[in-house]
Amino acid sequence: MYDVQDQLRAELEQIEADGLTKRERLITTPQSAHIGTTAGDALNFCANNYLGLADHPEIVAAAHEALDEWGFGMASVRFICGTQTQHRELERAIADFVGTDDAILFPSCFDANGGIFEVLLGPEDAVISDELNHASIIDGVRLCKAQRYRYANRDMADLRAQLEAAQDARRTLIVTDGAFSMDGYLAPLQEICDLAEEFGAMVMVDDSHATGFVGEKGRGSHEACGVMDRVDILTGTLGKALGGGSGGYVAAHQEIVDLLKQRARPYLFSNAVAPAVVAGSLRALQLARDSDEPRRVLRRNAELFRSLMTEAGFELLPGEHAIVPVMFPGEDGARRASQIADAMLAKGVYVIAFSFPVVPRGRARIRVQLSAAHSEEDVRACVRAFVEARDEVG
């Protein structure tokens, strides 16, 4: 055992030497645009709390009420005795919101993506995945026995080439993130659906960074791209814009949902989503569905941040998403991004730097995530902190 411990210690030391050690910063308050940390109070610009619902009083109240009405936990998987009527209510509400026949809840979207490929695809099938898809998609694909193809990020010529290579497959599934989390780019879903129809393929979209706030009514990237009736499978999370709790889902044609209930291992062998989370998420979905104002505020905040940062001379990746990567390219970029993020926290603005291997080498960045809970002054304070930290770091 001591040899193993020595080996693991050496691996950890190498991670530290490479500057890749991830350290948790402790938050002392509920998640919000303004948070307390052990380092002091801070403006939070790195949460997935896009609509500002994580501490919304109506969602907190719904969760409180659910504890009294439904209990703390299910202590069961869904098909044994883990399905309350509110689980099905939430699934039907999700399906109605995103425009599919039905939906199925999972403990997380990681589990949803981990369970779907093995059920739908066998050795005679093919899956074609965008190279920058989320790790959960990559792991889910690894669990199935389908032929695997990969296309360059959002590159439709390469996707066509992979579709041609997979023409002999019984079933072909194209899978992409709807919004890519490190870049904020939307997938070109209209072109993807055109190619899918040409080659007789299915389309699956992970909309975790889009559901609730992308598109006119917040239904997701498929709404924003005008293909709501052309995407076969949507996966998503309840852990970002829709309240920020836990849980994920697959929304799809009825036959796909029904088959997942029979064979998806994360569904069959994991506890049902906790009652309070179900109730809170249902209220969050209702709030996202019924009010356009948080989406308008979010878009306004993102536009203001992009404008002020560009004016201040920072390099941003283009786009309209609430994810705004502030780029620090080159060999020295990772160090500078990390130093600037640390300097900003000292000024009361909480952001996180990302570098290789999370993003390509030489493409370090600070990923800023705007929220509807941010005020205009919050956004301006964040930009001021960027400028002051850059001046300090040099």
C-alpha cells in the first residue's frame, strides 16, 4: 500500500508543479450574485446561475414546503418505489417547455449523457461527436459499442466527411453541445439538422448551458437556431439556470424515453432526485417559462460587459452568450490569467482562470459568466477590477 501512496503522492506533486492543482474556495453564504467567502465578500462572476434563481425566495419556499409534504429523500430508484407524482409532473413540464413528447429525470445531466448511448447504439451503429463536447458525452460514448467518429468543433465540412464514412451504419447519431461551455459558442444546429436529414441521422443536443435563457422564450439552443421540431434528443440539467440544484434529464420522442426507463443504467440503479429538489426545480422552470424579464436583463448585462471590456482593450471571444471568455493567449497566458483572477478576488470579484488541459494549450482564459441577478453597477465593478488587476500584474 505504501508504494501506491508514494506513486499517488508523486502524481499529485507533478500536478502541483505543472500549476494545474484545483483548489476549492469556500463560500459562506447562499449562491447568488453577491456571496461571502472565507477571503471576504465578493461579486460572483463564475457561477452557472444565469437567471439568478439559485436563491430565489419562491424556489426556496417551494423546497421548504416539499420537505414537509414529500419528505427528505426517496431511498429508492424510480421503478421500485422512488417515483412521486411530482417527479412525473416535472418531467412533463420539462417536455412541454423544450417541445418534446416526454422527458426522463436522472440524478445529473452527467448521468443522463452517461446512460443514453449504450441504450440506443450497438456495434452496428455509429455516433459522431463534436470534438469539444462535454466530458459526460465523451464518457457516455465510451460506454457504448457503436463505431465512433469525431468532427472538428462546429466544422460542417468535417461533419459531412464523418457522415459519409459512417454511411453503412444501421443508426447514426450526431451529438453536440448546444452551447460550448468554455467558448460560449452556439452549435450551428440548422446546418447540423440539414446534414442529418440528408444522411438519415438522428441529432442529440446537450443544452445544459442554454435551457432557460437561450432563445426567445429560453427553451434552448434549438429554439435560438429555429430547429425545435428537428432535434431528436435533448439532454439538460436542473443545476444551472433552472435553480442550480441537482438533477438532469433526457427529453425526446416517446419511444426513446420509454426505452431509457427500461435500460438506462444510471436511471435504474441510482436514487430518484430528492423531493425538495424536484419541487424547487419545478418552481424554477415555471419562473423561467412565465417571465421574459430575467432573460432581457441577462442579455443586457452580457452586452454591457462585452462592450466595456472591448473598450478597455481586452481580447474576448465573439458571441452573444452569457459565457464571455476573456482570453490570455501565448506561453505566459496561463500564469497571467491565474494571477489576474487572484488579484480580482482580493478586490472583491470572484472569477476563475482556465488553462491547459481544460482548454487548448496557449488559449488560457478567465471565463466570465453573467447573471440576471447582476446589476449594471456589478458589471461595471467587474470590469474595473479586470483593469486594475491587469495593471498590477503587468
